[in-house]
Amino acid sequence: MGQAPGDLLADPPEQLRAFIRDGRITAVPAKRTRRLLLLDQVVQAFEPGRKYPEAAVDAVLKSIFDDHCALRRYLVDEAFMSRNTAGLYWRAGGTVPCRLRGPR
């Protein structure tokens, strides 16, 4: 996977600290801009280009929020993740950290 779920929300941005306690989401922000920022943090747990069965997505989301179904729906509705009829999910959006290459 991408970033480990335990590390995912360990040091949230200032705008999200009211919604996160001890690395877990306590509430989803009502304001869309903050909600999008939160979802971008969450989607970092999933690698771009990799497909995940629903059970694997749920396992990650359960580790950070009690209502993992709502969180999964937000990720799909806001185009951070997509899914097919076979129940496979993949990362479709979110920021991708730039990795600098070392010397050749």
C-alpha cells in the first residue's frame, strides 16, 4: 500500500487538527475544502495504479474512522477513488508526492 494507515494522520495539517485525534478521524468536516483536504490525506494510504478489493479498502478505512462506509463513499464521490462492478477499487485522484532521484 501507500503510506501506512497508522502514520497516515499522525501529523495532520493545521486545518484538520480539529477533526483528528490520536491518528483517527473523529468527524468529517462539513466544509468541502476541508473535507477534500482530509480525503487527500486518507487516499495517500493507496498506491496509484494498484487495484484493491473492497475488503482491503475497508481494512484501511476502519483503522482510521468508525464509519468506514461513509468514508469510502466520500472517496468515490469526490473522485479520489474509483471502483468497478467487480468490487475492485483504485486510486483515481489526490496528490502524489514528488520523489527526488538520488545520484546516478
